[in-house]
Amino acid sequence: MAFRKVNIVILVLAVALFLLVLHHNFLGLSSLLRNEISDPGIVGLQSIDFVSAGPRHVIDRRQEDIPVVIAASESRLGGAIAAINSIQHNTRSKVIFYIVTLNDTADHLRSWLNSEILKSIRYKIVNFDTKLLEGKIKEDADKRESIKPLTFARFYLPILVPDAKKVIYMDDDVIVQGDVLALYNTPLKPGHAAAFSEDCDSASTKVVIRGAGNQYNYIGYLDYKKERIRKLSMKASTCSFNPGVFVANLTEWKRQNITRQLEKWMKLNVEEGLYSRTLAGSITTPPLLIVFYQQHSTIDPMWNVRHLGSSAGKRYSPQFVKAAKLLHWNGHFKPWGRTASYTEVWEKWYIPDPTGKFSLIRRHTDTSNVK
């Protein structure tokens, strides 16, 4: 009888112990469930910053928006489209395009951007207010191509992209073959509002441009006979830079009021004619050279391999062109024109105009779209 009582006691104690353990586990599970329910984040949607098992250095910087500004005029719209297509295709980063144009071009541009190939791009069409240029430029028959309003869009980046801290500006006659993230990550020195590719140190200077004179120096762009220029104490032999591709720190740009400084020199040129008339041609380059004299950082030369539009001949080897991160057809021979160098590289990224308004002009066909 006593033996049975002992067994009953042991059984009761075992059941009690089992219930105690079960209760403890239940409380732990409830606490865990409460914690998961109160956490608003969804594991599958969290960025890599929140993955505790991963090392901190693998944070994906590609999640940051990369603003790219491109001006798109009606007569060169195909160039802007090809540039945008090449940028988007060669990066996995979150690029947002700020396409600067005039009101009468916006609808045409929008219809092109709605094509199947470009449907995934993120963009904003920004209208450029030409009133900004009143009193700052003058008509010049010798430089008619350069006085188009959109040429000056690069001067007004804080107005065009007001919320960005850093942007990339590119001309419409470029093709990008590298990941634009690398260009965006160009380090800018403290106090520098922009980074350009210098002409003297550029990979492009390996090829001499006949008849270019002082193509790579300040004297090629500014009239050193003018007293106002001489008073700046800028060496005439200083290496110039190309403003067709650059990275801008807009926080520093605003702090230094770069736009106001550029406008000042534009007005003074209207009054006094400060720019050189012998060579450079571009009336956007001189004020930039003045404002950024010895106050700019540099980008990798392979991110602005230029002068492809300086002549119809091929000045670079196919291997060099293939290695370039960015190809720039600055000059009169544009890749959408009748004749230019390496048009086959550019045409790879060209998308035919769905409206038929823009057509390529080729030597053997007056007007034809590339299929």
C-alpha cells in the first residue's frame, strides 16, 4: 500500500514538473510572438543595413539615388535618348534622370521615353526657364550653335535639382560604357563644388588635334588682352577642363553661390567681350574656368574620353574606345550626323523615334533610323 502511495506522489510530481516546463515555454513563445508583432519591419523588405548576420562593410550603397542631369534639345533629342539608354543599361544603381528641356519638346520627349526599352527608367522632365538668361548672353553669328539656351542648364543645377546634394551632369553627345556609380563616387576635396576632367592630363590628349592651337589652356578660352582678365592673375598656360561631364557637390555649390558667380561673368562678357574669339567656340566654358580656377577636383580621364566629334576620322584604336568608361563626341561631327567616328558604338544604344521626327543622317541614306 505504501509502495502505491509513493508511485502516486512521484506521478503527481512528474505531472507538476511537466506543467511547469510547459508553462515556462508558453510564456517564452508568447513573448517572442509579441516582439515579432510589434516590429514594423518585414525581414524580406529590409535593406542590408538591418541584416545582423552580415558584416557592416557589405551595406549596399546602390540603394542611394544617383541624380543624372542631361539637357535635351529638340534637334538633338536622339543623342539624349541614346545617352540615357547606355547609362541605364550599364548600372544596377538607382539612377534618376533629370532631363532638362523646353516646353515645346516635352511631349516629344515623353513619347520617346514611353518606349518598351526605356519603360523601367526613373526620370523627371524639367522645363528650363529661358528668362534666366536675359541680359547674360548676346547673339554671335560665329557661335550660333553655342548660344542655345539649354547649353547653360549646367549653370543652374541647384534650381533644376533642388533636393539633391550631389549630381552628375552630362552632355547629350555621350555614351556611357561603365557603371555610373563609379563616377558618382568620385571624391571631391573639401571646399570643391565640382570635379572635371582636365584637358592636359586627359587620355584624350594623347591624340593631337591639328589646328587646335591652345586647345588645352586658359588662353584658348579667355582674352588676356582685356584688363579685367589680367587682374584675375590666372596663368594663361593653366590647363583647362571640359565641362561636358562633371560631378557637382550641390551643398558646396550653394554655399559658394556658384550660379551667381557664373552669371556675373556672363554679364561682364556681354558688356566687355572677355572670351577668346580665336579658338574655343564654347561660351559656357570660359565662366566655368574663371569661377573654378584652381578650385576643382578631377575625375578619372576614362570617364570623359572626348574629341570623337572633332573630325570624321577614327583618332582612337578600337581597343581604347572599348576600354573607355564614357565616350564624348564633342565637336561638329555628331554620331547622329552624316559622318562621324565610331557611329556603330553610338548606334548600339540609339532607340528609333516612335514619332519619326528625329532621324539619323548617314552618308548612304539621307534619312534613316537604325534598326
